[in-house]
Amino acid sequence: MEMGAPEQEETFSDIREGIRRLCARFPGAYWQELDAERRYPTEFVTALASEGWLSVLIPEEFGGSGLGLAAATAVLEEVHRSGCNGGAAHAQMYTMGTVLRHGSEEQKARYLPKIASGELRLQAFGVTEPTSGTDTTRIRTFAKRDGDDYVVNGQKIWISRAEHSDLMVLLVRTTPREECAKPTDGISVLLVDMREAVGNGLTIRPIRTMLNHATTELFFDDLRVPAANLIGEEGKGFRYILSGMNAERILIASECIGDARFFIDRASAYAKDRSVFGRPIGQNQGVQFPIARAYVQTTAAAAMVDRAAALFDAGVQPGTEANMAKMLASEASWYAADMCVQTHGGFGFAEEYDIERKFRETRLYQVAPISTNLILSHVATHVLGLPKSF
């Protein structure tokens, strides 16, 4: 059975076909040029937004499609399988959920229709800090209430798309950790208007990395954010972002499935066409077996992604399943990436083949949005009942 067989395409076939048509307008040469210049894919993101693909999770009453997370995974999987990169825009899907689930009626009415139409970009998610990493309860960025505003001071790092987003969901402390009954208490969520904040207490510093991911470091110096921009109740923000984090891991897992299938597609085609010693290299088991193994691993990982998305859509918060899906999918894509480079030999390192770019891009997901070790720790302690190591 080939990767393009009907059995693989029967879910959300209309969505998949629509994404393939859109991505065909943004071939490898487009991404290669962006990569060389470290530019943001504005045209690609605008096309995704204008055709409604970034608003699939927004309810119809606010101008979206009102579909579930499973549909969103189909969007991002096909984006990546087509050789494009959803990392430029995927946060709009999962950060929006914080406003949808926990925002006031006024906030939802004010922001969601404009996010759905593409008029506003909500693509920045301000959580990670230099001193806390994945230990989110130890964030230090502090928001102090002052009349009708919160005054924010602190620092964030690895905040992607901050320069290309109109709004940011920002996690802050409003009560010091040591004064809280539980470490997760005293954390709040603010919706920051980036257009007003930059230059008025917010400084954005781009970080150059091994891939073109538009990530940044943020500095907050007495940034005033209207108290009306508080999402939900003060001090209860940690639980507000948990569902968004689960959605993020599932969606990024779907991108990894797309990457893996991209690599398998490319490796299979190359192994059929490339002849050495008078025959196609794909005739050699040393070449074909790694491709087959990548296919097996990807198919298994995709089933876990589907399972996690189905639970999320059923109203369950699938923390364990989301973590396992992200781990399995990222490992499948990384294996497939390495296999694809090896299959192509020297051509795997040539920019024009897009293999090396996708190789660099998919490596990120061994680390972000949560590292493999943290996932294993979660399974060990929450599922298997082993003692915590930290």
C-alpha cells in the first residue's frame, strides 16, 4: 500500500485536497528564499487565513468553521506533507482556545470574529522564561494591579511569531509563588495588544536559530495592560492554558506526521528513480527497509495522534495521550528525516531538494513544545505511579 492510498485519505478528504491546492502555490523555491533571508512567510499565512484554514476551531457564531481538533490536525498534517511549514501560523489555532473557553462574552465578541477573518493575528503564546524553562509554576514575570491596569515586568524567551502577531496570550504571576497554597495558584493570563505594547514597555529581540522559526526574547519594563484584558479570574490562569497546551501538542504531533510522510514520499520516489550499479537503489533492502520502517512507525504514531484528537473533541483533556502522540510523532518524523537524507546521499544536503530544510525544521519537535524527557517523566509518574524525580 502506498502513502497516497485511499485508506490514508478518507478522513477530511475535502480539507486535505484544499490544503494541497493552496500549498501548490508555495513550492520549495518559495521556502528556500525565505530560509536564506530569514523572512516570515507572510504570503503563505495570509493565504491560510483568507481561505479560513486558521479559523477551523472558531465557532461559526464568531465567523469560524466550528470544527474539531481532528479537522485541524488534517490541515496541519497536509501543510507539512506538502513541504510547507505550519509553524508560522499554528499557534493561532491553539492560543485562540484560551479566549474561547475562558474569555468573557465581551472579549470573545471583540476578538474572535477578527481572528477568524484574519484581520487580527493571535499567534504569540508568552509562557517560557529563561530561568524556568518547562517548570511553568516558577515563572517570574509579574503583573501588579494598578488602578485599571496591570503593570508587567519580566522576561520571556522562545516566544515565536511575536514580531508578526497583533495579540499575545501572556502568562504572568499576580501572586508570588511562595505566598500561594499550591505552586499552580497565583498565575494569571493577560491578552496583550502587541501593536500598543511594543515601544511602550515591551521590547522584542529576535533570536537567530538553525531554522527560520521567527522566535524571539521579550522584555517587559512597566508595560501597562488594561485590567479588562485579564482572561478569566486572577490567579487561576494555569489551568486555563492546560487545554491549550494539550491542543498544541496534538497539533504539532500532526505536523510531525506530515513531515514524516513528506520524507517517506520523497525517499520512496528517489529510491525508485535513482539508479546505481545498474539498478534502482530502492531494489536494495539496505535502502528499502529503512523507508518501510519509517512508514510503519509513522502509521503507528498517526493512530495515537488520531486517538488524542478524538478524546480532545469528546471533551476530555487527554494530557497523557497528547504527550504520547507528540513523542511518537516527533520520533517518527526524526527517524524519517534521517532516513530520507541517507537515501538521497549527497543530494540530501542540497538546498534545492528541500530535504535539509525539512530535516532542520522537524528536529525542533524533539525539544518543543515539550521535551521527550518531560513526556517520559509524565508517563512514569502519572500513569505508572513511579516516584517523582523532581
